[in-house]
Amino acid sequence: MRDPALTFLLILVIGAVAGLIFDRLAGPGWLARQVTGPRGYLTSALVGIAGAFIGFHLAVLLRLTGDLTSFIAAALGAALILFVWRAIR
């Protein structure tokens, strides 16, 4: 069994990293980043964290076994939510 505090921290890190990578790859241009500042990075990180929590808990609800499977689901959830968020925005 895994430690709940460690799981929480890992999901936070997975979501934040996914958000930052997504913002870097699919984010606004250089000029828009200069105008908005670090808010774009922070928003993407927070949306990535939300997606990671959604993906992780969906994996748990679907009884996908294994620690690695749950964390892969967290990364996929973060990517999916970031993609949908960017498409809506």
C-alpha cells in the first residue's frame, strides 16, 4: 500500500509538471507571455493539478490496479483536461 501523503505530493508534482510542459509547448506566444507574466504558467499548473487528481481518482474508481497505472492515469488526466481547457479558452 502507498502512503497517502506521498501519493498526494506525487499527484501534485505530476499535474504541475504536465501543466508547465503543456504551457511551454502549446501556450501563447512570446509577446503574450511578456504581457501576462507568470500568471499563464500558474494557471496551467493549477489546471494540470486538477486534471491529475481527476485522472488518478478515475483510475481508482475503475479499479485499475498498480501504483504505476494510477500515476499514468493521473498524467493522462492532466493532459486531457489541459487540452480541453485550452480548446475552450
